[in-house]
Amino acid sequence: MALGAQKAEVLRRVIGQGLTPALLGLGAGIIGALGFMRLLSSLLFGVKPTDPVTFIVVSLVLSGVAALASYIPGRRAMEVDPMVALRYE
């Protein structure tokens, strides 16, 4: 913000930096789950290992938690006075 960024830009950047690794991990997890389908099928009861509803719900929940975990620090970063931050550094 001290260099001219708007509050919305700061929030977008912080959320983007938080969601990027979460979404990459989510993609890797889905690929891994599909790769270990035979092992998973022996561990699951009443759910198919390729159940699309389960994959979608778990993906949405994890993405929502990651977004919330990024939003809270983003809101704090928006409220920081640039002069105070520059003096601290």
C-alpha cells in the first residue's frame, strides 16, 4: 500500500498466495486418490472409490477452509497503516 496498491489489490494478492498451494495440493491429492483406487476400495465401506459427490464435496470444503484461512490475514494486511509498516521495517 505504501507503493500505491489499493486495499482490494492487497487482499487479492494475499488470498491468491494462500489459495495457490492449497489448490495445487488439492489437485495432487485427487490425482493420488485416483492412482490408489484399488487400495482405497478395500478401505471404504458404502462409498465407491470414484464417487464424484465425495470428491466434489471434499474439494469444496478444503477450498473454502483455505480461502477463509487466507482471507483473515488479508483483511489484517488491508488495515495496516503503510507509514507504520515502513517505520517498522
